[in-house]
Amino acid sequence: MEGVDHLAPERNKAQFDVDEMKIVWAGSRDVFEVSDRMARLVASDPAFRKDNRTMLGRKELFKNTLRKATYAWKRIIELRLNEQEAKQLRSYVDEPAFTDLHWGMFVPAIQGQGTDEQQQKWLPLAHKMQIIGCYAQTELGHGSNVQGLETTATFDPKTDEFVIHSPTLTSSKWWPGGLGKMSTHAVVYARLITNGQDHGVHGFIVQLRSLDDHLPLPGITVGDIGMKFGNGAYNTMDNGVLRFDHVRIPRNQMLMRSVLLLYLFLTPLLVSQVTREGKYVQSNVPRQLVYGTMVYVRQTIVADASTALSRAVCIATRYSAVRRQFGSHNGSPETQVIDYKTQQARLFPLLASAYAFRFVGEWLKWLYTDVTRRLQANDFSTLPEAHACTAGLKSLTTSATADGIEECRKLCGGHGYLCSSGLPELFAVYVPACTYEGDNIVLLLQVARHLMKTVSQLGSGKKPVGTTAYMGRVEHLMQCCCDVQKAEDWLRPNVVLEAFEARAARMSVACAKNLSQFTNQEQGFQELAADLVEAAVAHCQLIVVSKFLEKLQQDIPGKGVKQQLEVLCGVYSLFLLHKYQGDFLSTGCITPTQASLANEQLRSLYSQVRPNAIALVDAFNYTDHYLGSVLGRYDGNVYPNLYEEAWKDPLNDSVVPDGYHEYVRPMLKQQLRNARL
Amino acid sequence: MEGVDHLAPERNKAQFDVDEMKIVWAGSRDVFEVSDRMARLVASDPAFRKDNRTMLGRKELFKNTLRKATYAWKRIIELRLNEQEAKQLRSYVDEPAFTDLHWGMFVPAIQGQGTDEQQQKWLPLAHKMQIIGCYAQTELGHGSNVQGLETTATFDPKTDEFVIHSPTLTSSKWWPGGLGKMSTHAVVYARLITNGQDHGVHGFIVQLRSLDDHLPLPGITVGDIGMKFGNGAYNTMDNGVLRFDHVRIPRNQMLMRSVLLLYLFLTPLLVSQVTREGKYVQSNVPRQLVYGTMVYVRQTIVADASTALSRAVCIATRYSAVRRQFGSHNGSPETQVIDYKTQQARLFPLLASAYAFRFVGEWLKWLYTDVTRRLQANDFSTLPEAHACTAGLKSLTTSATADGIEECRKLCGGHGYLCSSGLPELFAVYVPACTYEGDNIVLLLQVARHLMKTVSQLGSGKKPVGTTAYMGRVEHLMQCCCDVQKAEDWLRPNVVLEAFEARAARMSVACAKNLSQFTNQEQGFQELAADLVEAAVAHCQLIVVSKFLEKLQQDIPGKGVKQQLEVLCGVYSLFLLHKYQGDFLSTGCITPTQASLANEQLRSLYSQVRPNAIALVDAFNYTDHYLGSVLGRYDGNVYPNLYEEAWKDPLNDSVVPDGYHEYVRPMLKQQLRNARL
Ligand SMILES: Cc1cc2nc3c(=O)[nH]c(=O)nc-3n(C[C@H](O)[C@H](O)[C@H](O)COP(=O)(O)OP(=O)(O)OC[C@H]3O[C@@H](n4cnc5c(N)ncnc54)[C@H](O)[C@@H]3O)c2cc1C
Ligand SMILES: Cc1cc2nc3c(=O)[nH]c(=O)nc-3n(C[C@H](O)[C@H](O)[C@H](O)COP(=O)(O)OP(=O)(O)OC[C@H]3O[C@@H](n4cnc5c(N)ncnc54)[C@H](O)[C@@H]3O)c2cc1C
């Protein structure tokens, strides 16, 4: 059966031009072309094989990653790839490695917070990989609360040096990727102390290991923090622990300039100066500026969410078309499980979410350029809104993606539990996205704060901007009535949009009202936190829905492409409306009858997705290498390959397993006394 | 700090008698005593160490399990443990092993389906572990649809044998635990064929491996199906693949008697007879009888759900009391994260769910004896209801537990992602419970079928029984009005119960109404499947709530114990009411104002749980060994132990990691050409 496309009948059903959809998914023809080329490059090179990854012990796994990451770098140089290409190549290698943090956090931290001299000194070394850097912020005792970090950097005017020290066990750096075994340098965040005065948390460039023999420098204790969730997955990364015993660094290794701050930014870190005499000079950079880069980083996280979710959806969709169970009549083939309505009701909203997150991610790219442009013109007016919006979208999309991947795994029945399905590893490697770059609940609380502020300022004439602009129409939204009378009415974009706006506005206003009954606002906020989080979620869902609808306003070429996206947009919004109908009903935005009409319309949209489902996941353009899933194979030839894959397990190296003779045989022979237990 | 109880202040806050709660949790003083003794026995024996499990490669891991499982058996014999004790001991060893399927499926299958002679022949061998058995039903191509199995057992009257054969690739047995490497025998399910006629799926005892050298017998291909989700976790089990090439077994190895059927029970399998002449004789055992044991097996699954969930909750609760983040004023300690309302709103419903599942599991034990008693009296009237009820509860509790464990992991922030937190492995080993013993969605569809039947028979005078009895009051439930006027009204059991009954009844009736608009009922059922599943969930949640309320009708001794359980019952039901308020509102069971009063009451219940939270998880009586979590340590001494644990990772064996010299150093030295890539 080699070469047969078992999914060809499915592909023939598609009612749209898949190649054009690929361009829409990629964002542009150019991005598609690069991405496609890099994906094939990686897939065709046996050095990037990853199908054996989940069977390796930690050391072997890690060694393998060192080889791959270095080899990827070699290829990047040999092929003279540009930055965009290199990034794509690394992402298709699909294996967390120390280089991720080097390029993703260390280099940008220096670019953002280093002075010109600092950049001139460090960036060339980093760009050629003569040094390897990581980003050491989180400690054993503090992650979310960055201001609580305990590592100290005490200025010693006698030697013009900072003394970096870990005063407590909980001040040990803990989690930084690439730190455990590989980094030669780190950007370390520590409390700056001059003349006995604590100036809060600042960044410092610290060398950790010798460039000669890779041994930790004096005063430095460093190692790996141990196994993490899943086989393979994030265990290719050396997340590390680091302690300083009075380690001295020159004064010029404090990061002394900044408009940018890359990480965690729940509260902005400080970037200031210390003079030769030990005088602390507060930066005159407006505090808001540091939010700029958060917008950037979070935008990439949202894009990554759509990638991860689409991979899982691609696997589950293809397998659901291959898998048949029940429903055979008189010897006819059984029903493809994708034809069961319950399967559709679980799978298609995730398919729609993948597209929705893609488009909101695309919009965030625009938002970033807009924010940057405004900053350069000293216009800070949209920053708090942009900050809240990206915080919320990071939280919303990563939570939905983590849950969605696991749902895709369950959609594959028993076989989804095998590593060869690719789904367990996809889940395990993805879930920390809900925690890093800001814990998702902590982020939603920030969104809620912004919403409460927006509501409280409504009276004052301050016009809400950007994604909160709808709040400006609060009076209308508080009393408007949904006019849906038949199921198809739910296909009208304005009807959907207004329902989501009304729901979000009413939930925020209700929270604000409840808050106003507390004399102590902060105490009220703490007390009502769970409700506030729900209001924040409603607001964020509105953003995603509205950006999907906006996308559909654009000219989208290709036969049937726009129609498919309209169907998916309908699925996404009506699915949310159904899932959260409690919100819509309790705030009186819609009636129970309208809710049930929405559900009816949703069902009919599922039927419209059905014939296009395989083509809609083909449009992601993933290679079998990247998917890494026997269940998600492009050709649908699942069973022979599952069977073959099984035999590769190390347990199958021998017919009689290790341990049988020592332990089990004596038991079977009723001679347990002879067992070497 | 050795020996200090960091959680002592929390324990002092408790307002109830923890020791008495331990008895309630265990079910009885006797069960508590055995369970406590076995837990300590395992915990104190270094042979049962498991803290290094997640770091081992597959072979080492598996060998280790062979040792532990055999050693456990040795101890069981040495200590002359009775069945209950042995079961507890095995469960505290806390590592899936081939012995699970031997005792849990193979032995019961023979007990249930074997004739007296078969039992006399096989059970003594199995009981002494002179043979090792597994349960081989699922195939590569068929899991849920047992009737679609393809393996054949063709009777050859010439030799008085069955010929067991795998005619297709998809007929390969696939998944049975213990099959891959260990089992000497299996109960194999195959299509019985006599005289060219297919009589459907039946069970056969088949020897797989030689008892001399453990090699597979002629005609048998067998191996492990490869790595599964997670490190450690279920990879200690040799789930296997098995193919038959015309393997012959004597006629008397067909299982020829049955009132019991243990597994998968989506549709009952047949147990009949084949005579010497090859005549097929249908069993005269009433078909319903086979449901009896499903009730038994599923009851243990529900009990296991409460165990798994309570472990995760115990870890997350203790760590939430240890972890502090934000909120320090003038040097005061930061806020314990358990004091954040969002943390409470995520954690406490799971704590309440663990208790709720415990009690419903206990009730299922009663249901099983009740069903058995009735069967013996030829009363089949409650069987369909009992079957639907257990199917639904299996689905509800395993889904909630799988999601709950992952939520507990997220509640621990970054550190929850470390294997040393115990949570990743707990999740990975638990999730297949949503799939095996009946896919959770397929089960809910069965519940829905039963509900639709119940509704359709309401007019006919047939009185609904057991957990569907409330349907008998459907007229009242369709029009009753909730009379809650203030938050505290939601503490009245009858108010809560009626709201849940009305919701469930109205959702079922609405589905039935929609169904009636289809001319083809089956087509209607398929089309409305997603709504039907929601109605089934509503029904199952009602069962859990009502059994919790019934439990509170009992006399429960111990200072404050009953009060705590009342609070937890309130949390469980009002949390559901809030989460599913869309159901309650759309069916008009409650008003938006009442929904918001419920939410208010829920918040105040959280405050009541707070001081008792640690004591409520102490009541599970888990040893640190069993929890296997640094974050969940009884003494709360988290940080030094996390730190110590890290250094045990194999990557920390050497300062400079394997692979550095070959790959990374050449890169740093800009001599990539020298790298051995
Ligand atoms: C795979 C991975 C890679 C990482 N890589 C890096 C890296 O390269 N460099 C680096 O510096 N760090 C890194 N980190 C650390 C990461 O940034 C932190 O784990 C993250 O910020 C969460 O902080 P925490 O662990 O302190 O969570 P905690 O804040 O301790 O969260 C615990 C619980 O408390 C709750 N909570 C906390 N504060 C509040 C509040 N104010 N209100 C309500 N609830 C609250 C949270 O919601 C959560 O439920 C990494 C982590 C992981 C898992
Ligand atoms: C860890 C583990 C251990 C196991 N141990 C054993 C063992 O010891 N012995 C043994 O024999 N087997 C064992 N199994 C197999 C297990 O019983 C099956 O995997 C399980 O029954 C699910 O069947 P499936 O894999 O065919 O799922 P499928 O039925 O293929 O499910 C795929 C999807 O289709 C959907 N679906 C299927 N039918 C319908 C329908 N009619 N309507 C709507 N949706 C439908 C499901 O909801 C699911 O989303 C084990 C499995 C696992 C994961």
C-alpha cells in the first residue's frame, strides 16, 4: 500500500482552494515560501530525526539535543540563512534547546537594556555563538512576584565591582532554560544595593562558566533542576539552578539602559545607572516604555499557541477520518468517527480556535508596530490598553491550547495515549506556556484591573481606546436587545459582535458595581477576584471574535476560501456563546430561545465544516516530520505504521525481558527464595 | 530545620476532628486500619522506593517494576496477607504492573465466565502465580466497538480444537496490559466460527509463552506497543501487541459459562457453548445478567477517581499554604497563595469533588450488593438503570479527575511542572481512565439513551426507578420555581436538590421533544448527540449531589466533622451550579438573581473551607511515599527538598555534560568543522 493516499476521498470533498488557504494561514506568500522551504529542509535531513526521542534516557536525550542544536547552527551558517529563515529552521527542528533562550531572551535583553558599549562588547560574541547566554530571573522562592527576588548585587566602590550573592536558599535561581548545563553567561536579575540602600531589581551580565573548560567559575554553583513533565518534551532543555557566593563582576556589566524589557513584566523592572562613586541614578526612561516589548513577546506566544493547537487538531482530524467504529450495516464499512456529532462538537471548535488564534496573533503583530510607532512619537495613550490586551490574549490562547491539545488526544481514543501519536509530547511540552511569561490567572487579574479602571473613567469623559473602545458605547450595550429570531440570524456578524460586546460590558459593569460596595477597593478586588477573572475572559473572547470578524472584512482571494473562514468564525463564536451561555443569559444579552437557536445554527455549521475538515488541516502545511505523529500522517496510512513503530521500543530488543530470570521466573517456579529481590 | 512542621499553624486552625474525618474518608474504622497499616508497610520499605522512577530509561524502569511486583508478592506471602490487605498493599506500591491485569482482569474473567472444571484447572495456577494472565480484547482496529473484533476462533471438529487466528493487521490484539512481555496466558476475545458460521465474540484461554523459557509459543507474535504518555507513569506496564497464526487450543479452553463479564461491556459479550460436534449452544443466561459485574468494575473506577483526585488536591493544597507571592507590606511575609480568592475558586471545588466522588463511590458499593441481591431473586427491574448510572458516573468522575489533576498542577505554578512535584506523573498515569473501560463520550451516549427511554415511558405508567426516580415527578419539576431569596437560602438541601432535579429533567425532556421531530429516531439521536451528552452530564451531576446530600443525612460522629462535610457539599453543588448556570438559566430553573446569590454563597463557603483546608487533605491519610511529591510533603518543608532533589538528576552526574566536547565546544571555538556532527 506504499504511496497510497488513504485520505484522498476526503481531500476530494473539499469545497475550497487549499493552496490559497495555505497562504492565508501563513500570513503571506513570502512567509509561506520560507516556512515551506525550511520545513522541508529539516524534514529531509536524517540528522533531525526525532521519532526515537521519547525512548531515550535523560543523558542520551540531552546529548542528542546538543548535537541537533549545534548542527542546526552549522546548517544556518553553511546555507547563509537570514534571521527569518534561521528562526523558522529552529522552530521546525521542534526540540527545546539552550539556543532558544540564547536567541530568545539573552540577546534581546542585551539589545534592549544594554548601553551602546555593552552592546558592542557582547552582541558580536553572542551572534557568533562564542558565548552562550540565558535569562536568569526566577528564583526558587519567587516567580510571579519579580519584585520579591532576593539575589543581591552590592556595589563595592573600592574595586568598582558588583558583588553578586545568593543570601538565602530561596534566592537560588531556578528554572532558567539553558542555565543548568550549557550557558557560559547569563543576564541575572538581582536587587541593586549601593551604600546600604536597596534600589530594587536590576539586570546584570554575569559569566558563569569558563570558556576554556566549561567549568563553573569560582563562587558559582550550577546544575540542572531535574526531570520535567513528559517523555522527551521539555527534558531536552537544561532548566537550571544557580547560586552565587560573592561573585564579583565589573560595574559595566550592569545593564544600564533600557526601553525594553522582555520577560515576565508583571511589573516592569528598573533600568538605571550606578556611577563610579556608587551613586544611583534613576533612569529617565518613562516607565511605560518597558511595556513595549511585552507586547512583542506575547504576540509571539499567541502565534505559538495557534501553531501548537493546529498541530494537535491536524492529528486528531486526520485520524478521526481514518478511524472507524460502529455503524456497519450488512458488511458496509463502519462509520468514520469524524461523522459522529459528538466528535464534531469537540473537534471543530478547536479547529476554528486554531484559525481564530492565528488571526488574532497576526493582528497583534500590527498592534506591536502601532505601539512602537506611537512610542517613538511620545504617545503613550494606547499603552496600558495594549498591555492589558496582550496579557489577556496570552492567557486566553495558551489556556485554550493546552486544554485543546489534551482534548485532541482524547479524541483519538486509546491510540492517542501512545507516544507515537505525538500528542502526549505535544501536550507536555506546551503546558508550561500557561505558567511562564506570566501565570495565566495573574495575567487575567491584570486585565481585570484595567477593565475596572476603564469603567471607572467612563464618566470622566476619558474615551476608552483600542480593544476597550466598545466600552464607550456602554449605555447602549447595557440595554440593547438581541434581535435574533431564527437560527440563521446568528450568521450576521453584527449580531454576534454586539452580543459579545454586551456580555463583556455588562460583566465588567456588574463587577464595578459590586466593587463600589467595598470601602477598601483593594480588599474588594481581592474578594471579587474570581468574578473579575470571568469578566476578563469575556473581554478577551470578544477581542478574538472581533479580530476574526475584522479579518473577514478583508479581501481574501481563492475559491471558497473566504466562505470557509466565515464558517469557522461562526463555529468559534457560536461555540463560545454556547459554552458560556450562562454569562449571556444571566446578563440578559440573549434569551434562552436565542441561545437555543445559536446552538441549532452551530450544529448546521458543523455539517458545513465536515467535508472540508481534512483540507482545512492540510492548509497548515505541516510535514509528517514536524507533526511527528503516526495518527496524523498525511497519507492516513495509520495501522501498518503504528504496528511498525511498536517494535522499535527498547523493550522489544530482547524477547525475554531483563528482570525475568532474576525475579519473575523464581516466582512462576514457586522458588521465590531464590529470587534476587 | 529537620523535623519542624511548617504547616503546624495551619493544622492548628482546623475546626474539626481530623482523626474522625479519616474514618469517614476511609469508609470505616476497619478499612482505615488496614489501609493505614499497608501504607506504612510500603512507605517504610526501601525496596518500594519510587522517587527515582521518572529518570529511568524504559528497560531499567521495566526491570525495576518486575522486581517490585515480585517483591510485593513475596511480602504478601510472607506476611500471609488476606485479599483486602494484599489489594491495599499493591495499590500503595503505586506502580502499574503486569500483576494488575492478572488479578484485576484475568482471574475475574475465569471466575466469571469459566465452567466449574475450567475454574478448577486454572484458578489454582493463577492464585499461586504459576501462570501470569492478561485480558486481550482490544485490537488495533477496534476498541469501543467490541462487536467489531476480527480475531477468529474457528472450531475444527476433526481435532476438537479451536484455531485462533489474526486474519488482518487490524485484528492484532493491541493494548492489553501485561501482554507485551510478561503474560504466559491470556483470555482472548475472538469471533467464534463453527461450520462456517460466525457466532460473534467469545472468550478463550490461550497460552502465549512457554513456562520453561518464556519464549512465545509457535504461531504467536507478541511484543510491547511502545512508550506511553509521561515519564514513569504507565510505562512500567507492558501493554502489548499479539498476533496469532493458526494457533490451536483444546475445545475446553473456550469460556463456556457466564453470569459475569468484566470489561468493556459497551455491549455484552456472549458466553455460550460449543459441543464436541461443533454445535453452537446459546447460553440461557439472561442477557441482562452480564451487566452485574460492570457495576462492580465501574464502582472501583469511581473509587479510584476520588483517590487520584484527592492526591493531587492534597499536594496543591499543602503547597498553596507554603507558597507565598506578593502582598508583603513593610517587611511582613508575603501572602500565602491559598489566600487568593482565585486560588480558592480553583482549588476548593476540587477538594469538594474528591469528597463527593468518595461518597458516591461508597454508594455504588451498596448499589452493587443491591443489584446482586436482586439478580439472585430474578429481579432485573433495576438493572438498566444501575447500568446507565454506573456508566455515567464512571465518565463524570474520571473526566473531572483528569482535568482536576492538571488544574492542581497549574495551581502549583512553575514548580508543578517538575516531576519532583509528583503531579505530571499522576496526570499521565491517570488520564487513560477516561478512555479505557469505555470511552467517556460513548458512555454518556449510553446514559442519554437510557434517559430518552425513561422519558418516553413516563406516560405508560412505568415508574422510573433508582437514580431516575425523580423523573416520576416530571410534571412538578417542569414547572416548579426556585424560591431562593437570599444567599443563605442556597444552604437548604432541598432547594439545591430540586434545582438540580429540575435542570436534569428539563434538559432530558427538551431533548426528547427535539428527538420526536425526527421521523427516524436513530438519525435524530445521532444529530442531537451533543445535546444529549449535556443532558446526560446534568443527570450524572444530580446523582453525585444527591448522594452527597444523602450522606449528610447519616449520623456522622466527631467534633465538627459533619459541619465540614456540609460546607464541602455546598461548595460542590454551588460550584457546579455556577459553572453550568447556562443550563439552569436556559431551562428557567433559577433566575439570574438567584444564580448570583448562589455565587455569593459559594464565596462565603470558600472562606469557611480556608482554615480547614490543610486538615481536610490530612484526612486522606496519605504517606509522603504514596504522594511522591516534594511540594505536597506533610511537613511543608518544600524548598530545601526541592533543591536536594534537583541534584539527583543524571545530568548532574558530571559537571560538563556529555556532548559538550564533541559538539558545543567546537561551536564556541568557531571550529564547527571539527565538530563530530
Ligand atoms: C518550562 C519553564 C521554563 C521557564 N524558563 C524560565 C527562564 O528561562 N527564565 C526565568 O527566569 N524563569 C523561567 N521560568 C519560570 C517562570 O517564569 C515562573 O515559573 C512563572 O513566572 C510562574 O511563577 P511561579 O512559579 O512563581 O508561580 P506562583 O506565582 O508561585 O504561582 C502559584 C499559584 O499562585 C497563584 N498566584 C500567584 N500570585 C497570585 C496573585 N497575586 N493573585 C492570585 N493568584 C496568584 C498562581 O495563579 C498559581 O496558581 C520557567 C518556568 C517553566 C515552567
Ligand atoms: C492505558 C490503556 C490500557 C488498556 N488496557 C487494556 C487491556 O488490558 N485489555 C484490553 O483489551 N484493552 C485495553 N485497553 C484498550 C481500551 O479499552 C480502548 O482503548 C478503549 O476501549 C477505547 O477504544 P478505542 O481506542 O477504540 O477508541 P475509539 O472508539 O477509536 O475512540 C476514538 C474516538 O471516537 C469516538 N467514538 C467512538 N465510537 C463512537 C460513537 N459510537 N459515537 C460517538 N463517538 C464515538 C470516541 O469518543 C473517541 O473520541 C487499554 C487502553 C489504554 C489506553
